[in-house]
Amino acid sequence: MKRILYMIVGLMLVSVTLSLTSCKGPKLKDADEAYDRGEYFDAATIYRKLYNHYNRKEDSWLRGELAFQLGMCHLKLNQGNRATAAFQNAIRYEYQDSTTLLRLAQAQQLEGQYATAIKSYNEYLDMFPDDWEALIGKRGCELAPQWKEEGSRYTVKQNKLLNSRRADYCPMYLDKNMEYIYFTSTNEKSTGELRSEITGTKKGDIYFTKLDEKGAWSRPEVVDGGLNTEHDEGAAAFSPDGSTMYLARAVRQDWPTTVEIYTSSRSEAKWGAPQKFEITADTLSNYSDPSVSPDGQWLYFVSDMPGGQGGTDIWRINLKDKHGTLENLGPDINTKGNERYPNMRTDSLLYFSSNGHPGMGGLDLFVAKLQPQDETERTVMDRWVVENMGVPMNSSGDDFGITFGKGESGMFSSNRGDARGYDHIFDFIKPELQISISGYVVDKDDEPVPNAVIRIVGDDGSNQKTAAKPDGSFRFDLQRGVKYAMMAGAEGYLNARQEFVSDSAEEDAEYYVDFILPAMFKAQIIENIFYDFDKAVLRDESKLALDSMVMLLKDHPNIVIEMASHTDRVGSAKYNQGLSQRRAQSVVDYLIENGIPRERLKPAGYGESRPKTVTKRIHNKYPQFEEGVTLTEEFIKTLSKEDQEAADQVNRRTEFTVIDTDYQY
């Protein structure tokens, strides 16, 4: 029975083929051959005519096949809406190809219909649970709403001046002066007379624009001379000095069309006729999307040659090595899908496009960061961390061909929002983060420290220094996610330091820190030293303040201090002097226990004999006491009971005074 069925189906196919070949109109064979050559526009034209030619009822199975092939052409041309409609027609006519649901899902993803695409992916995965295209596509659809919600600090807008009514793509700065931009365009002014069988537009030519005196881009001009030909010129890149151009060219002698890399040299303002750049002896593979490393040592490019991960991979070849060392960038970068348009911005930062990593749809822009390796790993393949650039840099369409100008700004290509699938050039900018730290350098009495100097050192290698303003204020610009150490100092004062880590979040942030510098040879109160009533034993809550004192003494290993304790007026003078001496000794003992040499510490108890004079700081805390007033027993007796208790509290204090700065171990 099966053999009979196969014979019947075979006879039907022979009958259809004979009828097709006898037809004077477009032929299915012509469409298939055009598709195989990558001439998707021409193939779609023929498939559409054939689709409309056949009867819906009698030839429904053939219409299903034609709808599928038409959908594949639209998918290749990034026409998501047309592709979706075609694949839905293929399903309606019960076209028996297991990949129809997969291609429908991809078309829906191109349209940004993520929830619908997930359903189509799931239906396909029910049949083929391990299909990598479906798994990657579904994951991208799941992440896309999150990327949209999170957004990014990038802003993107179409460059109206550089774009035409056709496709314009792959902008690239000529050199570090950033005064010229070169790009590819299929606009009607292109020099070639031939129409591209792939897109239906003119074949691509290289154009350029330059900055005028006002800093605006001039109207694009086609590059004259022998650079542009009847062939399709594609992405261009340049040596660091701008003297050599590397460009992709699609050359079709007959069939198949191959893409190769050419070089052109600039003499004064003109480019010479390109010469083919030989990468390997392999004539069957394609080589495209050139990009030169910032140091001019490596040419990065894309190829489908053997030895890759699948699809098209990113490779590099050493331009300084006469043997032309060839390397694949490895599985962190390359996938079973297509990796395209590399741009090695620094020696550890690579930008590229891919449809093999989870993305919004089509090609997405990614950034890869090279991970440091120790000596034992030098023979191991480079390790990269790859990150999707998110929204709005990426869309449901193709996003690719990024180039950087000043700072985090530049241009890239995208076909977003164009139903025809034409690419356009977009400007982008990522405003610099405004991260800073500011504060004041004051003494223990809240007075600005004259001529204070503040230094801040980051674990990213940064090192900044500034002088405080007359009011004691200072400010530094910072980077995110960096650990900083800060120190403030001034002549006649002990240094003070702070440590902190700036937030790693991509958002503006302002930090505040004040430095309180103890003056040399002047009594300095140690805040938050507590004893139980009528006792000399330190309470636990005092130890935090004393730990800071330990750090201060370790930061200044050559100073010797007097550690003084004072009591209030309650009790006899003799008793208060003894109590204060014992308390001062308790503090000294704690400091010794924590590593401070005994010889650097002199305990002193003054009892009630040295009442405190009100400083600016004390006045701010107790505004009822005028600045400059000494809190003697006679003065305190004139106060209310409540203010007497406050005055007694001020007099009960622990202070230190630097008495020597020449201590030697």
C-alpha cells in the first residue's frame, strides 16, 4: 500500500512538473534557483506570481508550498509582516513541512509579537524539543518584555540626513579624528546600473559625509574613482590611520554569488581601485564584515568557512604576521546561528550582532567583555562574557553595524519600523553617568580647616587630589562599582580617612562624606565614651569610638597623646580627680590591648578642674549655651535644673591631646 501511495504521489509530482515546465509564465524552477542563489527579491516575485496563478481548491497543496517559499523570501528580506501572512497561508493549505511553525514564530518575533511567537515556538517544540533555533528564539521572546521594561540609558534616533528612501547601513568613522563617516547605500544615485536580485534595489555603493565648520554632517557623496563597481559593495572599515580601507564586495561571475574582502589605499583624498585580500585558499566560503582592531594588528571578519560553530562566525587574522595567523573567536562569541559585523572597540571590548544568542528578533547588538586570565591559563582560549545591549539599541528587527564616536555615542544600522525591510542609520548616545562625592573638611569645632587637601584613590587605578574651598567644601567625580579610599589632611591637623564602594547600578548618584580633622596640640573630645555612674569601667557602647581612636593612632604612628578624663562638679574635687584618673587609665588600657604601645599614651585625670568652654559644635547641640562661655560651677548654678544637667553632661568628657610628634619605635 505504501509503495502504491508513493507511486501515486510521484506521478502527481511528475505531472505538476511537466505542467509547470510547459507553462510560458514564471517557472518554479527559476524561483527555486533564484532562492538558492540568495536572490530573494527575484525569487519572491516569481513565487508570488505562481501562487496567484493556481486554483485555491484544486492546487491547494501547491499553493501551500509556494506560500511557504514566499514566506522564506520575506523572512530573509526582514519583512516580518509579509512573512507571517505567507506562513499562515502555508498552514491554512496544510503544507507538510515541519519547520513551518518555526518560521512562523520567527516572523512573529520580527514583528514584535512576542506572546504569539512563544505559542508558535511551543507548538514546534512539542514536536522537536531540542531544536536550538526554537529554544533560542523562545528565550529571546521571554526576555524581550523585560528588556523593554528595564530600558537603558541609551537614546536612539534616526539620522535623517544620511538616510535615503532605500537602504543605508554600516556607518564607520574613517579615523580617530572622527571628521568623516563612510557607509553603504542602495539609493538611486548609486553608480551601478544593475539592480540587486537580492533586494530589488540598486546594488550598494560606498558613500561618505564629513563634518563642516559648524560641526554638522554634509550631504552624503558617493566615493568617486575606482572604488565602486557594478558589484554590490558592502561594509567598509579602516586602518587606524585611515589610509587603508577594507570592504566587503558581493561578486557574482555566474553562480553562486560570493562575498569577498578587498582593500583600497588612499592617496591624498582619493581611493584607489580595490584589490582582493586573500584570507585562505578556500574559494567556496564567504568573507565579509571587515573590522580592524584599534592597534591595527588584527582584521576581524565574518565567514562561513569550515571550522566554525555554525552559520557565520567571527574570525580574525593577524595583519602584522606574514603567515597570516587565523583564529576563530570561539564558542563564547560564536553560536550555531549567525554572528555578524564585529567591532573591536578596545583590546578587551567587542561589539557584534547575532541571531544565535537570545535576542529581540533578527540580529541583535551585543557587547562581549574579555575576561582576564592568569599565567596558568595563557594557552586556554579567550573567555568572553556576552551581554545583550537591550532596548532601545535593539528592536524586533535587525540591529547591526555599530561604530563609536566620542564617548558613548555613535551610529548603527537597523531596519526597525520599515515594512520593506530596508536598513537605515541611527544615531545613539549614552549620557555619561553623573556620579560624585562631596562634603566638607572641618575641625572638631565645625570650623573649616584651612588649606585642607583631599585625595581619593580607586581600585580601578584612578587617583585624584583637590584642595578644599575656603568654606571647607570639596567634590570629586566618580565611576560606578569602584572601591575608593579617601584621606583628608592639613598642616597642624591629624589626617582622617574614609572607605566606600560606589553603587554599580547604571544611574546617577551623589555621595556625601565629611572629614573631621583633629587639631594638633589642642584638646579633642572623643564622642560617645560612656561609664556607669560613679565607676571607671568602660561600657560596651564606648568601644566603637575607641576602635576609631585605635585606627587614628595606627594611621599616625609617630604621635604621642595625653588621654584626659574630666568629671562634672558633683562630688569632692579630690574624689573627682581620682575617678577621672581611673577612667583615663581605662581608656589607655583598652588602646594598649588593641596594639598601641604604652609609651605613646599618657593617662591624665583632671576631675572638675577644667570646665569646658562652649564651642560652635557644642552650641549647635545645646543652643542655650552661648559660644565662648565657660561652664564653671558658678555659671551652672545660675541655670535652670534642666540646663544644669546639660552643662554637667558637657563637662563630663574624654579628650586627647597630641603632646609629641617624634615617637620612634
